[in-house]
Amino acid sequence: MAEISSDVIRGYNDIIILYLLLDGPSYGYEISKRIRLLAEEKYVIKETTLYSAFTRMEKNGYIESFTDEVMSGGKKRTYYRITDAGKEYYKAKCEEWQLTKEVIDKFISIVQGENT
Amino acid sequence: MAEISSDVIRGYNDIIILYLLLDGPSYGYEISKRIRLLAEEKYVIKETTLYSAFTRMEKNGYIESFTDEVMSGGKKRTYYRITDAGKEYYKAKCEEWQLTKEVIDKFISIVQGENT
DNA sequence: TATATTTACTACGACAAACGTAGTACGACA
DNA sequence: TGTCGTACTACGTTTGTCGTAGTAAATATA
């Protein structure tokens, strides 16, 4: 089955992560598992990609981190929560996505195949 | 109005260019103008992006170049035509696009606003 | 009690598409 | 003679993603 290349998903990892944080704070390992689940294995985020997205988005003020004193499972966790700026950013990115879909669809000429 | 960022379009410039070459051979400047037109100014490809995409895709065997001896307008042109491999690649990328839309849409929670 | 596995990261460097800036070169037109 | 439009080319930078590897704690297994 076709998979999604990184150049194609590029720029959407932020949306994907922020979407899951809209539900409430979470941490890397959990986010990663939820992405895999929601995307039905069609997309699996790489660990390094995920954690570097956290760093970048925290620097940009879209998310905030805090550490959990209780340890359930392995190592100590770093939780992230979405900020108001992050919600704004998410919304803007969603709108950009709608526009992107419109534009790229103009350059698609293939008849959409049924599931064979 | 919102514009499409480069990280978001990344990986689709190839599709966009190949789509226009499906009509017949063309060259940089013309392709660039046709993209702008078809995208209704919502996306304008940068010159450097376009020409580096040509180089990359020719190296990959998706397009072939030939020069026009006749000069209409300014400098001599380099024309590109899509190859069979290019058509295959275009088709595969279109299918990936359908999948990408499906996946990313799962992470979009915004109600699609009407044009206000 | 020792080791493996799962959880949960962190560090570091590499890659490649897209970009910014600048320059070249030709024709037409005023 | 100089500007405008056409049609590229060169070169270095940026940035998100990726590959590989390592760390560290808790729990399961032997």
C-alpha cells in the first residue's frame, strides 16, 4: 500500500500534534501512538520528528511544557499543553490546508480509483 | 488573504509542473505563468524552485529537455516534455495525494467557514 | 538476582526541497 | 541609450525531517 512521504506530510506534523493536544495535555510517546492509531497506520511519525516539533513549537509559543512528578511506566515524562497562540496557529493552518487542497486539486487529473 | 507556505506545498511542485507538461512540452517562464493563473494567484512558484525542480526531475528521468532554435521574445528557451516514467510518477503522486488528504483531514477539527 | 523489554526521551549530524539574492543575456520599444 | 520583459543560471542558506545511537527508569521474565 502507498505510504505518505515526508516531503508531503512536511508542514502538517504541527497540525497533527496540535490537534491531539486540543483534547488536553499529553506527551511524546502517547501522541505518537495516537497518531498511528488515528491515521490507521497510514502515517507513523518518527520520534525525532515529533520531539523536534515539540521543541520548535514551544520556542514559538504554541505549546508549553511541564513535568510530571508521578512516573507511570518508564522514564519521567514531559507533558505539553497547547497555548492560545497555539490554538490560533492551529486554526490558521487548518484554513491554509483547505486552500492548499483547493489549489492542488486543480493540478490533479487522475480519475479517483475505487478501492480494488 | 491566506497564502500557501512552502513547507505545505513541498513535494507538490513536481505534480503541479508535470500536470502542465501533460498538455505538451513547455518551458520555465510559461509554466510559471500558467501555475499562477490556474492557482488564481493563491500560489506562485518561485523561479529557483521551478528550475531546480526541472533539473531534479530530468535527472530522475521524469522529463526530457530540448532547446528551441527559434527565439520568440528574449533568451533561448529550454523546453521540457514529460516521459513515460514521468507519467507513472505523476499518477503515483496523485494517488498519494488522495491518501494524504484522507489522513490529514482526520486531524482537522475546524468547521469549514463560508466565504465571508 | 540478573537480564530483557517497554517506556520516554536526548544528542548529533545528514539530507534535500525550497528560498533569497544576484547576475547574465537577448529583443523590443521609446 | 536605457529600461522593460523574457528566460534563465549560479551559489549559498534555511528548515523540517530523518537515521543512528545513546541514556535512563520501571516492569516483566528467567
